[in-house]
Amino acid sequence: MKPILIIGGGGFAKEIVWLAQDCDRDVIGVLDDNPETHGSLVQGIEVLGAVDEWTKYDAEIVIAIGNPRVRAIVAEKLEQQGKPLFATLIHPSVRYSKTVTFEAGCMVCAGTILTTDISVGKHVILNLNVTVGHETCISDFVTVAPMAAISGNVKLECYAEVGTGASIRQGVDIGRGAMLGMGGVLTKNIPNFTIFAGNPAKKLKELPEV
Ligand SMILES: CC(C)(COP(=O)(O)OP(=O)(O)OC[C@H]1O[C@@H](n2cnc3c(N)ncnc32)[C@H](O)[C@@H]1OP(=O)(O)O)[C@@H](O)C(=O)NCCC(=O)NCCS
């Protein structure tokens, strides 16, 4: 199996080094566009250079950037520059049934549980101890923070974000680029590019469309 190259040298990258190592993968390095980070260590792994340098390495890539839109921009750029091979990292403690599918580039952290008939799109992050119920659809570039509880038949559209410890009622949709704040209790759909928060979650603000 090819080693792992991590894009992004922030705090989340430290956790992804650990995830990759727990998945029994070698991590050869980190790439980050901030020149001040070059030569420094991320969880013991060297920042080798700028993101454009990925083509030098025979490795599988994960983009360890929590912001969904930034992650998508980086993925798009890599695809314009060559043929990146994206790794899917699923921690050995994660539990999921045979009817759960994951696309390339997903990062699924320790303790997460996905039940049945669930699709997880490209470059999705499911952080620590997330639960996902039956027939839920998680689209590309979604980020779910630790301890979120996602019920059955939920749809998370592209670039949606779910904050730490949030709960989502069954059958509810979170729109494209929309967000549920930490601790939010979501009982109805969130429109595209809108932040909801609170219990019950209500509109907090609108976001620029992308
Ligand atoms: C919802 C969120 C995006 C809002 O951030 P923001 O746009 O910067 O908003 P602000 O911090 O300026 O807060 C605006 C108001 O909303 C309130 N608020 C912020 N987040 C809230 C939340 N999660 N639930 C309830 N109220 C919240 C603030 O107290 C503030 O209220 P006030 O106007 O009465 O003072 C952010 O607070 C949040 O929850 N982010 C997710 C964090 C997370 O889960 N990180 C995961 C790391 S792994």
C-alpha cells in the first residue's frame, strides 16, 4: 500500500497523522502553503513543502482541512495539476454495516458508528464519536464535528457543516454550504448557505453563496 501524504499543516492535520497511523499507514509528510511551516513537524511528521509539490511523491493523499469549501478548492487544484490518488481513512474502531459506502478522500475518526444504507461522499470528514442513522446521505466535502448525532433519512448537501455535539431529527436536510452550530438541535430543514444554531435550532445568519 502506498504511504500517505497529508495536505494542510494545521491542528486537524495532527489528528489525521494519528488517524493514518492507527489505520496502519505510513505517513511520509505534510504539505502546506505557509512557508513558515516548512521543515517543522506536525505530530512528528515533517512539513516537506508547498501543496503544489504533491506530484513529486508516490503516495495517497488526504486533505486535512476542516473547512469544506477550502478542502474542495484544494481537491480541485490537485485534479487540475495531475491525477491524485486520494486515500480513504477509516479508523479501525469505526463500526458500519455492509450497506454503508464511502467515496475516496474520506476521513472517519475513532468511535464513529454508521448503521445501514448510508452513502458518504468524497472528502467527507466524520470526526470522533459521530453517529449516523439509516438511509442518510452525506454529500461531498461535508464536515461533521465530534459527537454529532445524525438520525435516519437525513440529507447533508455538499459543503454542509455540523458542529460539535449537534443533533439532527430524522428526515431533515441541511442545505448546500449550510451549517448547524455546535450543540444545535435541528428539527427542520436548513436552507442553502445559512447558519442555524440553538435548541430548537433557528436561523443565525446567511453565508455568501459559492
Ligand atoms: C454557529 C457558529 C458558526 C457561529 O459562529 P459566528 O458566526 O462566529 O457567530 P458569533 O460567535 O459571532 O455568535 C453570534 C451569536 O450567536 C450565538 N451563538 C454562536 N454559536 C452558537 C451556538 N452554537 N448555539 C447557540 N448560539 C450560538 C453567540 O452567543 C452570539 O450571540 P449574541 O449575539 O447574543 O452575543 C459557531 O459558534 C459554531 O457553533 N461553530 C461550530 C464550532 C464547532 O463545532 N467546531 C468543531 C471543531 S472540531
